[in-house]
Amino acid sequence: MKTQPIDQFACTLPPEKRQSVYNGTKATHEKRTKLLAGDFADPDRLRQLAGEVKQHVIENLDTLLPQVEERLTAGGAQVHWAADAAAARRHVLAILQRRGATRLVKAKTMVSEEIELAPFLEAHGIECLETDLGEFIVQIDHDHPSHIVRPIIHKNRREIATSFEKNGLGAYNDAPEVITRRAREFMRKKYLAADAGMTGANFVVAESGRLVVVTNEGNSRFSLAAPKCHIALVGIEKLLPRDRDLALFLNLLARSATAQQLTVYTEFIRGPRAAGQPDGPEEMHVIFVDNGRTDVLAGECREILRCIRCGACMNVCPVYRQVSGHAYRSVYPGPVGAVLSPLLAGEDFLEKADLPKASSLCGACNEVCPVNIPIPDLLLRLRDKGKRAGAASPGLPPMGPWALLASQPVVWKAALIGGRLLDYIPPGLIPVPAMHAWAASRTLPKWRGGVFRKWLRQREKRKTETGERKA
Amino acid sequence: MTTIERKPPLGKKVQLMATCLCDAFYDDAAIATVQVLEHLGLTVEFPEAQTCCGQPAFNAGDWNASRRVVRHLLRTFKSELPVVVPSSSCAAMVFHGALLAFEHERDLPEVEQLARRTWELADFLVNGLGVTSWPGRFDGAIAFHRSCHTRGTRSAEAAATLMRSIPGVTLVEFGEAEQCCGFGGTFSVTFPHISEAMGRLKLQHLRAAQPQFLVGVDTSCLMHLSGLAEKEGRPVQHRHVAQVLRDALKNGGLLAA
């Protein structure tokens, strides 16, 4: 049966991975929904408001970005602009090489995944250690994150214990406390020895130049406080206009991402160590990364740039739950990834043009999105774009002939009668691939084409006859 | 879902968009829709030339083909009358999807005109006509599947309100009710394995609630779920919400012969 790539991926996914993904996403989604409903009278209004704020941001980047550069510089940070992934990597490398740095500790940043930073730095002789526990496990396993908030949602603790053992982090023990303690012991030494620390930013406030980083493990705090140099890698869409907008966004982010009222650590960073401050990095760099975002802004799916990377859309998505994040062949999986990845692919759009099709368009993603992105509409726009660009669509019945049929009532009515043949031909013998795909797991109801129309006609006839008799 | 502001229905006449699935498979759901509307004293006009709403091509990304069908729809339903559709999916195609597909087209105003008067059946009854309780009798525990196209609309609440008001009906709760059944139109044949897995999960939750009837506002979801159940050899009894309303009238002796 010819089906779409993501459908085929689903068939090869080991059941225990599917179960891990399903259990993890379902639990977080349900907790999130309960928490929002319990804490706020009208959570939907908050999502709409946040969506309006972010829409304002992306439509005013031309004034907000210079503003934030000015504030950051005034606070002592150095600002760099990277048009693409290569430029972003070069900035990071240049900063590190100038300082003679060879050891980098890294908190979680999706942009670093997007620009494939770690392999690049390793190739230049710089050790690049992931300090987020999930990312660390992905790193030692030579795996890829399968969720933007929970990179190892596809793994269970037995797999993790096995890879710890394999990597010399102690004999097999799958107790979460033991795993965590071992990772901590390993990382503490690394923080102290590191020459530079890297973080992302969940928000950067234009008004104050304040960077906000939220985590639950405290690894961002270690990564940016212990080493002498802090590098923040930030997508240009991460801005918020005012400090007071943080109240709304921090409330929504933690609840949407991890079903917490507030994450365990929330860092507000205004610059490197100032005179008189006891500690902190002596140098701070903020690299703003475009990497295709302004092209997205210029196109018809710009609302996707509102995204604050909470992962709520993947947690609720019935397709993501069945296939895991790896099915999307992208840094950003799930509904947001199905929109963002083809767009960020630029010239390679066609390679990712199947992703927007991996959705029943159920709209659950839009319903949970803290910035109210109309994801189904964007998926539809990208399907249209894909069709116009000549993207392949395995398994799809041809729509041209169907449209011809559906715009000619005479032919349509004839087909309603002719369809009765379906009742007599076994689905396997009908030379339509879509029929095989349907019939593999489902029966087709008995054909009753034209019966309703006949009922209407007979009733009409009866009415006329009764009318005539009365007359 | 961003939708267009709807015009309140005036007068006693409506147009029926029966949907292609009722045309081909579910004639009784369409008949029930006519009977329900007539019970409320409305005259139902059925434009003979109608075919389909254009959604299959729209969802498949073939917007050119979809616009061709929508243009046929515009010609067929040209009037000022409310258009009632026994499907949240086809209705949403008209008042939401078509607006997207015609964003840059010259005939967008005509699409908007149709969108402003197109209603899903339950939404029309409750929010268009102000009917909030339904007479007659229908005995049974009903599991009501809220089709995804009711998100952001008032259809699901409307259908639940009507059914809850019928003497004899109990609506049973079931797990993960907000999750899609896996149909998704062409998704069901281009992603058949994922579609099947989603459907099985839905059936599992539905069966755990032990309803006598699976009821929905869309025959498409019902076709997928009942098709899966039948293939398993464990068929489920399913009804379109119009059939429940009509049967309630019938059981209460309220249906004119």
C-alpha cells in the first residue's frame, strides 16, 4: 500500500516507544488543561491576548530589534546578527576562539539544534556538553531530541540506565534518583572547568533588554554563572515588547509546556557581571538568528513565528502521539514543526512538503496553543503551496477528475446510481488505491446513492397528487 | 476557528445541503434532517444540482480543484435563504475553509455571502432558531462524539443541549473525548495506519463507556468508526444526531406521517 512517509514511519515505530510518547504527552496535556481551567476564569482569553502580543512583535520586528540591541548594548552585552545557520556558527566559533575557549557547557536551546552547532564545534576541537538531562542523554546516545521540551520522551528509564552504563556513568541502575545523581556529579565538574556557557532565551524584552530563561533543572543557571563567558543564541522572533508582558507569558508558558504554574528556575539576565557584583560572566554575547525567519515573515504563514516553543501542540496531537517526534525528520516536530520545518527548509521545501499533510486537521493544536496560532489553517496553506510546487503525494486520489465530477450535476447523479456496483465488487478488485487503503481496516457502508433524492421526489409526487385530489 | 459573522435566519424557508455522504450512503440522516426542520414548521428546499462542498480537494491541497467545486456550490445555492447542513465538517468548509481558499479570488464576496448564511444543523436549531429543548422520547445511553469541526463553533454544545433535553436520553462520558477519531477525509487513506490507530483508541474509550448508541453530528466520523468496528466483527450502533431528534419525535407520536 502506497502511503505517506510519516504513515510508513508509524508502522516501523517500536510499540514501547509509541507507548512512552503516548503516556508522556497525554499525562502532560491533561494536567495542563486542568491547571489552566483551575487557575484562570477564561484561559482562552489569555491565549488570545498572548497571541495578539506576539503578532504585534513579529509585525514590528523592524523597530523592536534595534531597540533591544540598544538596550542590550547599554547593559554591557555584545549583540551579533546571524542571517543564516552558517553565520550563527561562525559567530559562536569566533567568540570562543578569541577567548581560547575549548570547553563549552550548553543549556537547552532549540536554535543550537537548528543550526547544528554541536558537531560543528566538535569538529573545531571544542567540547560541547549538553547540560539539560534529556539533551545530555540524547548526546551520549548519538540520538536526536523527539520533543522540543522533553527531548527523550521516546525513551524509558531502562533504556537510559543502559546508555549510562555503556558510557561509563556507573553500573546499570534505572532508579530515576540514581540516574539524576550520576548526571549531576558528572556535570558539576564540567561546569567548573568550562570556559564558556551557552543558553537560549525564552523571551527577550525589547523595553529593557532583559533575557529570560526558564528551566527545571537549574542547568541554565550553572551554564551562565560559572564560566567567564555567556553566549545566548536567540531566534529573532523571541522578543516581547515590555517587561510587564512577562506576567502573561510566564504564566502561560509553564502551564502549557510542563503543566506547572511556574518552572523551578526563572532567570532574568540583564548583562554580564557589573562592577560591584560578586559573580557572573565577565563577557556576554547575544546572537540573534534569522535563518529563514524573515522569509517566513514575508509569507502567508507568518503566525507560526508567534510560537514560544512550549510543545503543547505536540502533547495534544493525535498524530504526534502515534508517530513520535522522529517521524518529522526535523528539529521541530509535531504540529508546529509540520508548519515551521518546511518553511525553514527554504530551497529544500519539497523535501519537507509531506509534513503538513500528517494531520487530520483536527484543530486540537490550535485549541491548546498559548499564542493561539491557527495551525490547521497554516497546514492547509502549505498543502496548497506544496501542490503548486509539484510535491509528491503518495496515496492521494486525483482531485482534478473528482472536481470535474462534483461540478457537473448530471454526471454526479449518474455516479450516485452507478456507485451501486461497489456493493458487488470486492474492494480488493477495485483499481483505486484509496479504496484498498480504506478497506484494509474498515468496511464501507452499503451504497445508497440517490435514495434520498428518490425519497424527496416521491414525496413531492404524493403531495402533488393529494393537492390535485383536494382540488 | 476564525469564522464569519452569521446572519440570524429570517423567514420560514431554508435550503438543505445534504452532503455527499448522505447522498451516497446515509440517506436516512438527510431524511431525518428534513423531518426535523419540517417539524419546526420550516419549508425545506433541496437544490437538485448540489454535489459536494469541495472539502476533499481543499484538504488535499488542490485548491484549484476545490475552488471549482465551491463555485458550483455558489451557483447551486444562490439565494438569501439560510443553508442548513447535517455536518459540521461540510458547514465549516463553507464558512471557514472556502474563505481561505478564496482569499485572493475576485469572487470572495460571493463566498462570504454563502458563509454568512450556512449553518450546521444543531447550531441552526439552537443558536439560529432558539430551540433549546426537544420533545418526544428516545431511550438509550448515548456516547456523543464531538467531531473536530465543531471546535471553535457552538455546534457540539448545541447538539448536546438538544439531546440532553430529550426524555429517555442519557449522555455518557468517555475518555479523551477531545481527541480526533482519525477520519480526517483523505487523511484516512493517505495515512491509513495512523488513522486506524486513532480510530481504535477512540473505539476503546467509547466501548468502555458502554453506550447503546454512538451519535455524532458528522456521518464521516461515524462511517470511519463504525467501519472499523464492523471490520473487527464488533459493530457499534450509530446514529446521526438528526436521526436521534427525528426518532424522538416518532417515538413521541409527534411526527406527521
